[in-house]
Amino acid sequence: MSTSMLDQLYREVILDHHRHPRGRHELERIDIEESGLNPSCGDEVTLQFELDGDIIKDVAVIGRGCAVSTASGSMLAELVKGKTIEDARKIAEIFKRIMHGDDPPSEMDLGDLEALTGVRQFPVRVKCALLPWVTLLRAAVDASEKRAKVAGGEGEGSANGDG
């Protein structure tokens, strides 16, 4: 496939995710919520996760932004559903490295996310593509801290009164 045909295909994938974003729905229960902002472009995103143990049962991606940011959030919703928080964090870390110039691992199928790799050519747009993913990374840290508190007996109703 020629480079121009591949670019056109990637453009169509991005536009499809922008026009029909996945993850735009209300969750039955919100276990983790994290928001992010890209002040240089005005993109805003809120990620909400419903968990079943450590598995992402469902994810909602709420916000507004440019086509790249919206498409990236939509792709996130498709990719992380059914994965563990840790696996989702790993995907986010890999995508972040890819957007900063690393090659994707040969064993990893990026799916539609591959369409965003062309954004690397436009440094100002990299932040747009990364916004949902860095927000996911913060959510993963929050989830890890919550698990540590629960494991340490600092959850609601604990004897130390911090709950």
C-alpha cells in the first residue's frame, strides 16, 4: 500500500473515531474517575472506569476537543475494556513512548491506535493524542493508591479514623 493511501486510511480511522466516539455513555458505577486538560489546544477529557476487581469492566470517555484528542480517547475506550488496570497502564506507557519517537514493540497490535502514530510529525498535536492516555496513567496511580490504602486498612470505616 502506498504511503498516501495509508495516510488516507489513517485519516479515515481518526475521523471515524472523532465522529462516532466510543465510550460516550454513562456507567452503572464509577470506581475511578480522572480528568485531564490540554491548555494549548483546549482539549478536556474525563475518564471513568467501572471495575470488576482489577479488570476494567467498562470505561466512559467524556470531554471535548479536537479530532485527534477525541479519536485517541475513543481508541482508548476500545483498547482497555476487559484489560487489567496494569495492562492498560502498560499500553499507555508504550503509546507515550511511541508518540515521542520510539518504534512500537513488534509483538504489540496497536489496532486503530496505529493511525495516530503519524501525529508524531506534528509536535503540537502529540499532546492532543496523549491527553486521554496520560489521564489514564494518573487514574492507574490513583487506583494503585486506593488498593494500597484498602490493603493497609485505611479504607472507609477503619479504626484509625482517616476513612
